[in-house]
Amino acid sequence: SYELTQPPSVSVSPGQTARITCSGDALPKQYAYWYQQKPGQAPVLVIYKDSERPSGIPERFSGSSSGTTVTLTISGVQAEDEADYYCQSADSSGTYLVFGGGTKLTVL
Amino acid sequence: EVQLVQSGAEVKKPGESLKISCKGSGYSFTSYWIGWVRQMPGKGLEWMGIIYPGDSDTRYSPSFQGQVTISADKSISTAYLQWSSLKASDTAMYYCARHRELRKHNDAFDIWGQGTMVTVSS
């Protein structure tokens, strides 16, 4: 079955830029979505269609795509951004979706 | 306000059956796909499947096909996730979530329920 690969962890200091990658063979054909999940809470959509930001999501969150890799970038990281981040996309035929394994963002 | 409200926590024994629910409100329930997501304790999110309440078209992850059943009752704006015979490995938090765009089956989840914790233990 289809898989998306994320790094298990990323660490940055406050004010720096965090980049979280997600790799998958079908990403050139399928949109990617990104979610933030804090402990004990349901996930929140932060990026859809590779780079679109839902209303209410701060401008410091952005997304990009290049070939088989998509990237979530958080500019000027704040302590409140510490969370798990998951990418999501569809298999090549668009029949079903999957999540990446998740990346724990630590703000030092 | 658009929201999904899930049924409460469950504690069951192995081999028992279970059906948990997710009630939508504040939008046209029949026009948006609704999905289910599993999160085992301390683990990541797993996409289980989705249903279009308008016609009950259902798609499953290969990992969950045959293991669970997703259904919906559009007359009461409620989606369901059910098991016929629970296992200890089904212990997890289960979220329902709605797709962002009308009628689109390949899409992001923009509205999430609060989660239903299912514990299976003898």
C-alpha cells in the first residue's frame, strides 16, 4: 500500500524557520495536506492543496511542492507551534488517502 | 456553526461488537464526504475510510478493508464506524472528520469531531 515518509522529529529555536518534509511517489500527481496536532486535541488543518492556508491559520505557515517531496515551512517559529505535524495525500489513482508517520516539532 | 459530535468513550471486551457515531450539524450533511481516522495510543494518524452520505458511496483503506464497516444515516445526519468482533489491538482514539470541499472524495479534512476513545480489554 501507498506510504508517505516524514522525519520523526525536527527541532528549532524560537524565531527560526522550521521545515518539515514529506515524501511519496504520487505527490507529483496528488495534492498534499498538512495537519497540526497538539497533545489531547484533534488535528487541525493548516495547509491544503499543497500551499493554500485555511482561514484563521497564521501566515507563518506555508507549504510547497517539488517532485516527490512536499514541505511545510513555519517561519518565525513560536513556542505554541510545538506539536505533531502530519502530511496527507492520495495514492496515484486517487482511490484512498494516507497520512505520513508524523513529525514532532520541538521548540527549543 | 459547522460541527461533528461523536459518541462517548467505550470499554468493551474482545469479541464484542461496537458501533460508534458522528453527528454532523450546521451544514448539508449529504453533500460532503466524512471519514474516520484511527490514532492508537502514542502513535500517528491512520486514514481508515470515507463515506458520501448522499448515496452511501464508501472507500476504505486497504489496511482497514474487511476489518470495519463505515455507514451513514442521512435522515439523522449521522455517520457510523462499526466492528463485528473487537480485538485488543482496536484500542485507540477514533476521529470522524469532514472533507473541505463539496462532493470531493480526494480532499483534506477541515472539520473534526472530538474523538471517541475505544478500549478493548478482557
